[in-house]
Amino acid sequence: MLRLRSCVLTHLLSSPATPLHRLLFAAVSPSPRFAVEDYLVDTCGLTRAQALKASPKLSHLKSPANPNAVLAFLAGLGLSGAEVAAKVAHDPRVLCAGVERTLSPVVAGLTGLGLSRAEIARFVQLSGHSFRCRSVVPKLHYCLPLLGSFENLLRLLRVNSYLLQYDLDRVIKPNAVLLRECGIGAPDIVKLCIAAPRLLIANPESLRKTPVCAESLGVPRGSRMFLGHALHAVQCLSKEKVAAKVAHALEENVQVVTCC
């Protein structure tokens, strides 16, 4: 009997057609290694240089299953192949995001804020890492009324895609409150933040000193120079340089021109 069983087992293992053989073969055979760099080029549309830069951030991926799901999700939002490639090149880790766990709830939240599918697609392209963070929805819930419109939000994201990565309660809200206390409304906040992208995300303690510094230079709050130039200048330049620019503007009766 033992001899018969041995013969049957030998026959099963020697026959490639048996399920048992395939199961045992799969158990001992190594899985083919997922070539991330080739996937980024061949499937995502990145250049070889972009893929070489992005692939270390995805080295833990063992299969294309999750990246494929993310690509399908982005295409479903209306992004073109070129737009998806640009998104992946800018934020490779988006390919690791869970579609059901993260991306779908984010899109549902953005839809709940009144954004259309086309607007969400535009937001995805400009939002940097924020799109794959569920906290982006409450941030937009606060920032959209603050900035006045979705278009104003996009204008800011074009110059600072990291805006929505900062803490809402500890950074963005305190700075927005300070700017409002200075008499700065939504249109001027947008203009200031485009000229000085770090204004809304500056260290709140540092920003609190900015209006005082501007006033010490003889620029009163509420004045056109204060709203249009002094805050920007104080945030970006040293006090000595700001004083020189303000003095020159007053002498020549022209607007202050500053740059970060």
C-alpha cells in the first residue's frame, strides 16, 4: 500500500497537467519582480528621466494592481493621459493611495462642496500631495469662502501647490484672521498671496509682527500701500530694505515694487 501511494504521488508531481503540480510549482517559484521604472514609462507615460527620479518613492510596490486602480480612477475623473503623467511625475506616491479608502472619499467630499467633475479634475492637477489626504476637504471648506471663489484657489495653487498641506487650525486660520484684522478682504488676500506665496502659510508668530513692522515704517493700516505692498515687503525683505523702498516710493510718489 505504501509503495502504491508513493507511485501515485510521484506520478502527480511529475505531471505538469495536475493542479497539485501547479500549486506546488507556484509555491516554490519566485514571483517576477515588479519593474517600477518601466511601468512608469510604459503605462504612466513618464519620460525615462522622470521615471528614474520617481521610482525610488515606489520601490516597495510589488505589483501593478494598486497603481492600475489609481490610473483608472484618475482617468475616470476626466484627466487625459498627459495630465495623469504630469500628476504622477509630480506626486509619484499617488499611485500608492487607496482608491476606496482615500481617493473616492476625497472626491465625494469635493463634490459635496459644490465642485463639478471638471473642477475636481483641475484641482487634482494643481493640488500636489493634498489630493491624496482626506484632510483636504475641511481645508477647502474653509479656504473657498476665504478666497472668494474656486478660481482664486486655483490661482494660488499655481504659485504654491503646497498651500493645502499646512495645518488648518495652527497655520492657515490664524494667518487668515490676522489678515482680516488688518482690513484685508478676499480679493486682496489672493493678490497678496500670489505676490508673496508664503504669506498665508507663514509662521503665525512671525506674521503677527508684520503689520507692526509695516506701521513702524510709516505705512498706516488700510492704506493702499499697506494692502498692496508693505505686508508683502515686510514678509519677504529685511526691515532696512523695506524702509529704503518705502522712502523711495514716497519721494517719487510711485508704488513700491518688491520681490521675494
